Amino acid sequence: MQYDMDSNETISGHAERASTMQQQVKSLLSADGWQGTINDTYFDLQVQFQKPNQFVGQIQKANLDQMGISSYLADPVHYHRNGKDLSQNDDSILLTFPLKGSVSFQQQKRELICHPGQFFIELSHQPYKFFHTQKVELQVLKVPIGKLAAHQRLIEQYFAQPITTEKGSGRLLNHQINQALQLATSLQLSGVESQLLEQQLLDLVIHTLHRPTLSLADSDVSTIKAAHLQRIEGFIYQNLANPDISLKLVSQACHISERYIHLLFQNLPYTFAEWVKVNRLTVANKILMKGNHSSVAEVGYQVGFTDQSYFSRIYKRHFGFSPKDTPSNHSNFL
């Protein structure tokens, strides 16, 4: 079988830079052409093939104004991004959505296995490992980090964590990426159209970062551990108004030893205390966005913060705006 790469690019005039989104790879690629295609589509990665002589892959991509969308279909392969591959000239994040098959990812001591129905964030400016041991189908959104500068803290908090696409803004984002890729590869969009499409995707990315649907049981843990985590999760949500939530309290209420709770969180990308705080802030954000509260202090008390200045300070650090500046949202997705 002969493998060819279709590197055709449509209209590339400077005035229509945003319209040059028909750059696609349609034909099947062998291992020889895969390295260059991966680097052109995402950024520099070291590629190792499980069976180089049998490898087949396919990528279809579309470039919007500054962001990129791609569909990825490939046999088993390992990717490494090392220090020598890092460049500040192309700092970006990848939002990776498995459609068929699961992928493994490791970055900054965080590890996960991401399955269909979830997505995760990759950071280009840090080394990582990414691999799959079976044929997988993915869709990937590449976003320049500058587009999300105001939300950097959230990116650092949620990278390399499984976020659901089965409900909420994650589901809408997954659907919109699929639709945007179809539009961008089937129509010759104008510069204005591509910018509008990109802004829609960016708005959904930001909304998802501010209101991710994370579950303790989404992590790659055994069924027994997942059941314990779900019980802990349920207790925390029912008692968020209690400012004295502690390991001891949860241990007594859920009949799980404190030592075992430490072990449950050991392989997760956050500590028990961090997870409780994030959930307090997330629920506070939902209440504030609904707008049916009498004061910021009241909302803080509802989720367990007794010190209003501390609540306002960490809320702003987490979301990028203060509690009183939280935008009203009548389209409550979650």
C-alpha cells in the first residue's frame, strides 16, 4: 500500500489569513509521514511506534483565526514532549476528546486514563507523555495560551484531569468542536466567519474551565475505591455549609479510616483539603451566577466560608473576578 499526504492549502492571501482553514490531511499515513504531520498539527513531539511497519494514521485539521481543530485516527503510538521540544513561541493548550478508545497521559506528576465521554487538557510548555495501546479516534482543539491568559490559574488547576462531556458545558463544547470541524473543512469560510466560530469555541472553553464537571470517581481507580470516593463526595456536597469539614469528620460519617482517605487521594491531582475548597468555590459560583442571593457574605456562609474577606480573595484568585463581579447567567447548563 502506498501512503501519500495531501498537503493542499486553499486561499492563503495575507488579507484572508483566517480563511485558510482547508489545510487537511485526508489520506492514510505510514510511520514515515506521521512525525511531521503531528508536529505541524500540534507542536514538536517525539514519536515512538509500537509496530512501525504496520502503523497507519489519519489526521484532518482546520485552522481558524488563531485556534486549530483536528480529528485524529491512529494505531498504537507513544508521544513524548521533552525539554528540548519546548518553545515559548508556540505556548498553547490542547483539549483532547477521545471518541473511540482510551488514551493515557502523564504531566507534572499527574496521571490519568481518559475514556470516551471525557476530555483533558495538555500543556505545551511542560514535558509530558501521551500514549494509547489500541487504535483510537480523537478530536483535538488547540488554543494559544494567550487566548486564556486571564484564566491561567484554572488551566493549571484542571490540566491532566478527566472532565466529563456527558453533561453541562463539556457536552456542548464536544458537540461544537465536531460541528466546527465539519464546517471549516467543508466550507470556505470568510475571515469574519472563522473569527465568529473561534469565539464561540473559546467562550465554551472558558465556561467549561469555570464550571467543570469533575467527579472523584472519574479518576482511574478500582470499583471499590470509586464507591468510597462517591460516598465521600456525597457527604461533602450535603455538608458544604459546615465550615468545619475535616478528614476526621468525613472518616466518622463515612466509616472510612483517615489513613485510607489519604490513600484514596494519593493518586489524585489534588489533596482532600484542596478538593473541598474547590467544591465550595464551585457551588458559590453557581449561586452567584443565578443572582438569587441577598449578599456575598450570605453565599459564603452557604458554602462554609465564615470569613468574607478570605472568601472574596480566594474566589477572585480561582475565577479571575470577585464574587460581586460574577456575571449573571440565566442559561444554567449544569
